[in-house]
Amino acid sequence: MTLTGFIAKNALRNKRRLVLSVTSVAVSLFLLVALQVALRELTNPINDEGSSLRIIVRNKVSLAQPLPARQLQVLERIPGIAAITPFTFYGGLYKGDEKFTSFAQFAVDPARTLPLITDAKVPREQLEAWLADRTSCIVGKMTAERYGLKIGDRMQFTSQLYPADLEFKIVGIYEGTADDRNVFFHHKYLDESLGNPGTVGTWWVRAASIEEAPLVTARINQAFANSSAEVRAESERAFVLGFVSMWGNIQNLISGISVVVVFALLLVTVSTMSMAIRERFRELAILKAIGFRRRELFAFILAESFGLALLGGVLGVGGAYFLCNSLDIQKLSNGLFLLFEVTPRMVGFGFSVAALLGVLAAAAPMITVARTSVVEGLKTLD
Amino acid sequence: MFVRFMAAEAEEPIVQIRELFKVYQQGEINVTALNGISLDIARGEFLTLMGPSGSGKSTLLHIIAGVDRPSSGSCHVQGIDVTALNESELADWRNHNVGFVFQTFNLIPVLTAYENVELPLLLTRLSSGERRRQVQTALELVGLADRQHHLPRQLSGGQEQRVAIARALVTDPSLIVADEPTGNLDSHSAQDVLTILQSLSRSAGKTVIMVTHDPKAAAYGSRSVHLEKGELSN
Ligand SMILES: Nc1ncnc2c1ncn2[C@@H]1O[C@H](COP(=O)(O)OP(=O)(O)O)[C@@H](O)[C@H]1O
Ligand SMILES: [Mg+2]
């Protein structure tokens, strides 16, 4: 027998308790990692690099209020702006979808849009075809794949925002952006269908440099101050966050739940370990009597507690990893979630929590063992 | 004969206890468990400690074995003042010099007889071959070589106690202490245990100190001392 063997035998002595406590650690860590995955999913678009250059200009009153198209002349004179296009959320329901279409459609000025979507990879001739045809559109690769769309196909939409049902011809498929799902089409086409109302939903602006982006935002806000259509310009990052402002709450909620999970987990492991050690109090006294030192008993307790927590970690974090990286979450969630992956950082986080748990759960029994003399230990159960 | 007697006389006692006091403070009241004990124990003796319950037998045994400390006084074992060692030194000292046998719940329930006996050797630098040899020898000495793979619950009380003796022996300590080792045994098993302890002192030269309140058990010893309210009574 080795010391390791001795530790293992001790840990395995109450199999039901071992299974229950390892399972509770595993389930909690699974939950914890799953929450981290969800959190990353929610915050991901905000961390996109290109989006810090891009600015969204919307009506100060609300996002639903349109902006006058004539603002373009003013905007074009503002220094620090590299590109600008009308950018109107069409809110279409794709033909065949019941209640909800998982990708957005934006009316833009194609020629002006190209500098704004530099990260999108589209073949030259497809871009040219898009610029040339007023009723054409380009589609993100993910949407194209999901619906089995190819160049030359037509897409029909019923708008939930505008009295204009449109049909586009697909002339290009792009990929390489943070979210390869959207459809971009000609603003003119939308304008015509609505009888040229002279309005746009928002303006989409690209600042010349990241340093200048905040200045540009301020200048735009100032340019329309006290006008009939005051605007609010904000970085795409801020815009996305504001657009789904409730996600901010969800973030807090997720962080809150994570803390609660860790805390509950701590209570479970601490009580399990305390119970396991209390049962063995007399045995520990006997071990002391036959010459085991305090630090050796500490090592036993720590190893057992650590082993238990780590085993739970392997099952929980490993389970989350396996599940998230093998399931096609994108399909299962109707394209709502894109990444849903367990990053090495989350694995590290999960195991750190497990390790911390192991140490903390060992602390209380270690203190008790240190405080109890052989004689006191022998008296228990006598 | 005379020369041998002289030689024995000249040899230092293995245990020398001087003016040992142990006082427990219980709130306002002081409980004196040991009240100025002085005692010499010779090498190879089988000393039995007798006395009524609460007379301080266990306390004295614990101090000699280095698991408890006196309030004052000294206790030298093989010339070493055990009351002066620190915790870690004491643990090491116990591992090398003392074998313990307790009244009940002596063994680790998840370990086999063999593994229980091997336990103290895990703290030594012995090779696994040497360990095996020593465990085997100890188990043979208590007549349980054929039960080495049994778990404690598969053994009778007497057998458990013999395994405990084997564990006490395995590091080859000079001192074996036993606190009422037959207290929970039937008379037949008790006899086995006592015979083993006796032969340890007689033929293996171990010094055995045993607490008991059974005069029949005490008869196996070579000398008996009586404790009464923390004092030696004869
Ligand atoms: N931890 C303690 N606190 C207070 N009193 C104690 C403690 N341990 C032992 N005693 C007292 O010391 C005396 C001797 O105890 P002990 O050596 O166990 O007696 P014995 O083994 O002879 O029955 C008893 O009166 C007992 O109540
Ligand atoms: Mg006693």
C-alpha cells in the first residue's frame, strides 16, 4: 500500500456520498461554465474590433423614429468621417418563417456601404452585380447555408415595420463579419416602394480612425442639436448594448447566478468534507498516535478534498465542453446563438473554482484536526 | 547469577517518571488527574496499571507514550525527556519508540489487516520488500498470517486486537502501551491477547505497560502498580 492508495481508500469508503458529492460539484460546475458560455454569447458582438470604428446615428427620441434623408449633406461635411450610408432596419419576415426571422435585413446605399463592411469577403463581380441591380441583395453565408440559398435565388419578405413587401434577387454571398447572417439591399428600392418618404432609419458611419471615433460621435450629436430631428450618435458597440439594453440586466443576472452557484457549491463540498472527516476523527487520532504528523494528516485531507472537487470539475467542465462543442447550438437555437463554445479560459475558470473549492472545503476539517489532540480524538466514540 | 543481577541493577530504567502532575482546569474547579507520580519501569518489564475508573491510569499512560503532556514533572523514556519534545518531534519519536493498543476501534475499517499493520511503516524509508517482511513477521507473531487480507469487520474482536498488537510491533519499538486492551473481549480472546503481550516482554524484550482493572489480566504482568485518585497506592 502507498500513501496515495491509502488516500484513495479513504475517499472511496462511502461510495454513495462520494457519488453524490462529486455529482453535485459536477452539475454546479457544468452550470457555471454554461452560464459563462451564455454570457460570452451575449457580450460577444460588443467586443468585435471593427465595431469600434463604426458609429450608428439614430433619432434621439427613439430608435423607431426615422431621420430626415437630407441630414446626409450635413453629415458629409463633418470632419473625421470616412464613410456614411443610410442604414434602415427593414424588419422583414422571410417567406416561410412563421413568427420570427433569425436574420436582419438592412436597406443601405451599396456604394457607400462597401467601406463599412471591409471585413466582409465578397467576390468582386458579385459586388459589382449588387451595385448594378436595384432589386438585388447580398446575403450572409450563415443565412444562405441555413436556407440553402444560392446566387440567383429570390427572397420574399413581409415587413413588420413598413407597408412594403419586397422581393430581392441574391447576387452575392458574403462571409467574414462578426455576424454573417444579415441581408443588405438597396435603400432606393425601399424608398420607391414607400413612395419616397425622404427618411432613413439610421445612419451608419465609419470614423477615419479609432482615436477620432469619440470626437466624430460628439460632432455629429452637436451638428443636429436644436434641429427638428436631433440625433444620438454612438459607437456600434454602445448601440448594440443599448439596442438590447435588457441584455445588460441578463449579464448581471448571470453573474449573480454564478456567484450563487459557486456559493452553494462551496457549502455542499465543505459540509461533505467536514462530515467525512468528523466520521474519522478517532481514526485520525490513532494515525497521530502511531506517528503521523499534523502536516501528513493535512495532506490526506487536502488530497481527498482536492481529488473530489477535481473529479467533479473534470465531469462538469468536461461535460459542458463536450456538449457545447459537439452540439450544433446554432441550429438548435434557430440561429439565435452563434458561438456557444467553451473557451480555454472558461475551462481554466471552471477548474480554478474546483481547485479553490477543494482547498476551502479542506480548511475547516484541517483546523479541527490541528486543534484536536490525540487524547481528545481517542475519547470520541469511547 | 549475582553478576547478572548486578548488571540488571546497573541498567537504567527505560521509563523514569518524577513528580508528575496533571491538572485539568474545568471552569473554576481544578481536577487533579495525576498527583505527583514518581515511577521507574525497567526494560523488559510487563507493568500493569490498575486502579478504579478515573484514577488517572489512562492519563499516565498517555504521558509516557508521548500523546499527552503533564502539567509539571518529568518523564524520561530511554533517557529522552518526552515532555520537552515539540509536536513533530514527538510524532517521530512515537513512530520509532512506541506501539499503541487501544480498547476499541483500533483499526482503520477500510484497510485490510495487512494494510493496517503496514500503516506505521508508511512513515519510514523501508523498501516495500522490507516492509512486507516486517508486516508478515508481526502478523505471524500474533498468529494471524492467514487473515492478512481480511477487513476489520471480517475479524472477531480478539483477532482485531491481535492485529492492533501486530501494528504496535511492526516498527520494532521498545515500548508497547495498551489501554484496557481486553476490556471488550471475551475471556478466551482476552487470554490470547494477554499471552501475546506477555511473550513480547518475556522473549522479545519489549517493555509493556498495560492499563487494566481486571486482576486476572494483571496476573499476566511482571509487576503491578495501583493508582488511587492520581497517586500510587503501593
Ligand atoms: N480532558 C479532561 N478534562 C477534565 N478532566 C479530565 C480530562 N481527562 C481526564 N480527566 C479527569 O482526569 C481523571 C483521570 O482520568 P483518566 O486518566 O482517564 O482515568 P482512568 O483511565 O483511570 O479511568 C478523571 O477524574 C477524569 O475525569
Ligand atoms: Mg482510562
